[in-house]
Amino acid sequence: MVTLLQMAPHEKHYSCAELGEKWHLSSVTIRRLCEEHGGILIIDRPETMHKRRYRSIRVPQSTADEIYRQHFITRVRRSDPESIAVAPPTIPRPAPVPPTRPIYSAPEVTIFTHHFRDCQYMGFDEYRNCNCPKSFRFMDHGGMITRRSGTRSWAEAEEMKRTAIALMARGKYSMMTFAIAVARDQLVLNVNQAAVRLGMTKDALQKIIDERKLPAELFGKNVYITHTNLQLIGVNKAMVQ
């Protein structure tokens, strides 16, 4: 601690406001640190009848250095006085992490059976074992959406549902409508594309489908058939994926 005998009159003296501006602290905090440390000049004007008490503090440069070393510089070892003036090592900041793609929560998807008019289970949407096409129902952007699965198998519709939810969980799609369309393309195949990949005409493939009475779904102007049904006619699934 600096004593009055060690204080040099030619030293630069600071006010609490000046030190607060340098150290980015309030003048009240600087005043408290200085009074606890000592070695400061205090000009005290007593209170009179017409004037309140006035107390001014001036901090010498040496005292300010000691206060700064005591409170703002990390000491390596308290027993080593030379380590007091050692500034803390500069720790490099980690590289900024690029923002990741937002992860979208998948809505609740319900599978139901879109029965034909002559189906004996008409009215029972949750019945699984009939040969009627399966569809999806879910909420998207505040409205109820219905999408066909392109298959009459409940198990294939379940697999398509799991694939669509996984696509949304990985942040690849923000709408379940797009995720279901991609998942459906992974399980069902356009008859035109299948015929080109198999090296036959569309009519020849359609004839085989009709002879085997394999279920095929019509979406717009295109006919789709599942990979499982193509396996029934001896077509390797790997050839059409």
C-alpha cells in the first residue's frame, strides 16, 4: 500500500470519474476501491449553515497502478510478488460456428384407408387389410392436408411416413407435403420411368401389370406402381431405384 511519504507531489492525480472512464466502471465503485485501498488524497470541506459537506478524492498514479494490479490483473502465484504485474495470457477466441439449417418439427401424420365404394369396410378409415389405397392426413400451415401414398399396403404407407418424418427432422424440408412426395418417390415408381430403365415399352410393362392384376395408382396423368409389386413379376428392386 502506498503511504503518504511515498507519494510524490509531482505525480499525476486522478479523480474517481477519470479512473472510472478509463476502467469502464462507475465513479462510486472507484471511490469504494480507493477508500478500501488507502494512499489517496481526501479534500474534506465541513458542512456549514449554508453549504453541505463536500468530499473530493484524488488518486495518485502509483496508487491507481496498485489498485489496478490488485483487482484487474490475474496473479499466477500469490506468493510471488513479481507475478502480480503479469497480465493474463491472451486466449484465442474460437472460430465462429456457421449457422446450421433450422430443424423443423414434423406434424402428426395419420394414415387412413381411402375405401372404394364397393368395399365392405366403407366408413372404417382405420381398417388396414383391404385392398383399397392408403392416404395421409396431417396439418400443414394451419390447414388439414390429405395426400395419397400411392400404395395399397398399410406397411408401405407406414414406411413412407417414417421416411417423411426423418427428412423433416434432418431439416431437408420445411413442409410435410414435400417430404411425403419425396418419400413416396422412394417407394413407388412411375410406370414410364420403370419401362425405360427396364428396356421395354410402357405398353409391355402395363400388359404385365394387367395380367398379374397388380395394383397401380393414378396420380394426374401418370401411373405409379410400388417396388414391392415389381418384385412380384421378377424385377430386381435394385434395377429400378
